[in-house]
Amino acid sequence: MTDINFPHQASAASALIGDPSAFGRVAEDGTVYVRTSQGEKAVGSYPGKSPEEALAYFVRKFEVLAAEVALLAARIKSGAMVPADAYAAVKKLRDQVKELNGVGDLEALAASVDQIEPLIEGHREAYEAKKAAEIAAKAARREQILVEKEKIVAEAETLALSESWKATGDRLKVLLDEWKAAPRLDKKTDAELWKRFSSSRNKFDKRRRTHFASLEASQALVADAKKKIVEEAEKLATSTEWVPTAKRFKVLMDQWKAAGRGKKNDDAKLWARFKAAQDKFFAAKNADLEKRDVTMAANLAKRQELLPLIEALLPISDVKEARKKLNEYLRSWEKIGMTHRDKRASLDARVAAVESAVKEAEAEIWRKTDPAAKKRAQEVVAQLTESIASYEKSAAKYAASGNTKKANEANESAVARRVWLAEAEKSLAEFN
């Protein structure tokens, strides 16, 4: 078997351990070997690839781990790692080197890992110095933020008793924006500072509200309430819903009285507007009522003239003619228009009596001319006649056989049905 050795381009880790490919070879069967001081060791194969590609694959595995070793050493030297974390990383790398199936100077790589551990203690001071610097920078930044927030709070506290309402209110808004933009401190410190800042703002706001409330006082409230009353009254002035609107005006008047007294001049102006709206509505309401009274009186006279013609249809001699006339009169009755309700009720009752009489007459005619009803009456007469004949026949049969009891019962049934037959024939005669 012929072994083939392949030189490999030095990698980024070659500065640490030389040319890794010099420690490997590929056998004819494709198996890749790595050379160590204790002899060769098979690290695997790469089926379907050329010897160069197979060797390069296992070299890369070595280089990756070598790069991690170099990176760990650099981080420890820079003081970027906590010593405990650094020791754990060294242990992990040592285990990885032992289990590595790669091509390179494995013994040199293991030695490189062993050389890292002493660096940890040697650079502990660098780590601690860096850590201390970070802590100092953080503390300095916190102090700066604390000073900025203390300044905001202190200014807010000086403004709490200010009476420059507009300027101070605007300034407190700016301070609030600055507070929101400032970085956070620890929860306790922030809470204490915010409590002072918020207390100052609330104190100022409360004094400002009290100040403006005292300026307006009760007269402003009275004026506002009466303005709303006047505005609603002016909206209602043109309403034609007389009853509900009149009730609403009464409510508005009660609200006006309950609102109390405002400034004399304001009250006078508002009352003039309210009175004008009220007068406008009631003037229109009264005019409409007078107009409707005249119209409804005329409508009442028309109905009183038409009523005798309607009542003259009774007694009915010709039902069809009565119905025709009644329909004409009813159409005229409905066209007349509104009449006072209390005066119209008795007239409508008299008209209803005539209409009811016509309907009863029509029903009576229909009852006497209904083909279906006549047919039912004929069927009843035929059934009773047949039933009587059947009972009489049964009576004769029982008598001939000497069964007097049965014969009497059959005769009694026949007699009873003769009474029913007489009534049925009477009803049938009405259709004729």
C-alpha cells in the first residue's frame, strides 16, 4: 500500500502550531491518518472525495479548534473573562483536544491549552482592573444621572409655590419631558425622586385650580347652566309638537329658578333670550290652537249634517243599495278632517250602529243564499228521513217477532228524529 502525503496551506492557526497538513496522510483506501509521537492514528475518511479534499476536511477540524485555543488565550490576556469562566473554558478545550479527530500537531495543541491556564492568574489583575474601571464608569454615570434628576426635582420644588400660572405650567411640562428622557436609576432612588417631583407638580396644579376656581366662583357656574337652558329654549322655539314642548318649557323654567342668581347683566341678557324663545313658541301654539278650533268646529257641523243621511238608511229595505250609500257616506265622513275628540265620540258611535246593522243584514242574506249551507241543510234532512225510515222498519220487525221492548225503543227513536226533521226542514225552507 502506498501512502500519499499532502502539504497544506498554512491556516490562521499555523502561527501557533505550524503547518497542520504535515501531520497527516491519506491511505489508498481513503482512510485519513494523523501522526503523533506515539504513532499514527486513524481519524476517519471522507467518502466520495479526493485525497486532497479528505485531508483538507480533517485539517479544518484541527484549525477550528486551534483558533478557539488562540481566541481564549487572547480574551484572558485582555482581562475580558472572569477567572472562574476562564478555568471552565480551559477544561472544556482540553477535553475537546483529547477527543479531536483532526489532522495537525495534536501534542502541540494540547501543550498550547496547558499553557493557557497560567495566563489566568497572570492576568487576574488586568481583569480586576478592567472590572473596577467598568464599575467606576458605571458609578460615575449613575452620579451624573442622579445630579441631572436632582436638578429637575429641585427646580420643580422651587416652582411649587409660584403664581406665574402659565409660565410655570409650561416649565413643569418641560421638566416632565426631561425626566422621561433621563435614564433610569435604581428603583428605590427613582421612586424617591419621582415622589418629590410629582408632589411638587401636584401642589402647583392644586393651587392653580383653586385660584381659577375662586375667580369664576358660583356666578360662572350659574351663567353656564343658564346658557344651556337658553340654548335648548331657542331650539324649541320653532317646535310644532305642542304638548311635549310646552311641558319641556315648564321644566326649563324650573331649572332656571333652581340655577340661582348670576351676574346681573349676564342674567338680564340670558333671561331676555329665554323669554323671547318661550313667547315665540307659545304664540305659535295659541295661534295654531285658535286655527284648529275654527277648523274643527266647521268639521263638526259637516258631520252633524251628514249624520242624518247615514241614519236614514235604517230600517234597511235593500241591502245592496244600503251598503252602496253607506260606503259613499263613510268616505265623505273620513274626508271631513279633525273634530274635537270629546264631541266626535258620540257621532262615531251613531255611525257605527248603522254600519253594524248593514253588516248584520248582509250576513243574513249570505246565510240564506250560501250554496254550501243549503247543501248541508239538504244533507241533514236526507239523513234524518233515512234514519226515521230505518227505525220504523226495525220497529215493525221487532213487533212481528214479539219483541215489544225493542219495538218500542225503535219507535221512540223514530219519533225523536221526526222532531229533529221538522226543524231541519224549516231551516231548509228558509233557503227556498
